[in-house]
Amino acid sequence: MGDLLVPLYRLSADVKTDDQKNYTIRRPIPPEKHIVVDWVRKHFSEKWASECEVACSQTPASCLIAFEGNKILGFACFNVTYLNFFGPTGVDVEARGKGIGRELLLRSLLEMKHMGYAYAIIGGAGPVSFYQKTVGAIEIPDSNDGAYKGMLDG
């Protein structure tokens, strides 16, 4: 999968969300790090858990979580593997289709925009059409394996 480029200067400052939503999105605080990282490990992968651990070790965390009650529904990291990179991100299988992934993406990219970035890179993007439609992402030519090429695999 190739990388995508997102022009952050085109993003609206408002994230339109459903007023009837039952979940909350915020940054995790340090005492929650182990809970969030374990959840990512269980639902996604060890590699994503490693990136999430780094994101949650920063102050403030460069991670957002979506949750309802005491149940995590999704997460999104930014500025972790590389500065200016968005991801990894994921939503629990049972919580998909409710706009959680979209909101996590938009809020993360707006955080990056407020940090002064004009562009964000989505490394090894999975659902390319989702990113193109949602945030006007542009495919970066010849970027397969991009920044992840040569990564240790264990």
C-alpha cells in the first residue's frame, strides 16, 4: 500500500458530528496508557500497539480514543512513527459504520493542522477511497512501503 498526502489547509475547523452519538472522543491520560495499548494489541496488532504506546507516552498524548462508558471503540495516532504522519487508526468491528473512524481522522488531522503542518501523510494507507473522499487525500507516487521499507519483522 502506498502513502497518501492530505492538504490540511483545506480542512474546515469544524468537525460535524452526530449530536445523538453515544460515544466520547478525547486524548487518553497516562494512567490509561496500559488499557489503551492492550486494547490496540488485542484488536489490531503488536506493531500498532507499539506505535500507540509511543503516542500515549507523549504529553499531551498524540493519540485520540473513542469510548462509550468504559468500553474503547476506536483509536487514532498521529506524529508517532514520523512527524507529520497520521496513523495507525482503527475502530472495533462491532462499532464500525457509526462515523467513529471519520471523526477520529478529522480530529487528529485538525490537531496536526493546529500544530502548524500544512500537509499530513497517511503511511501505508488501507482504505484509500475513504481517505480520498473524506479529506481529499492524494496518492503519493512510488511510495509503496515508503517509510516502512526495511522495518524489522518479528
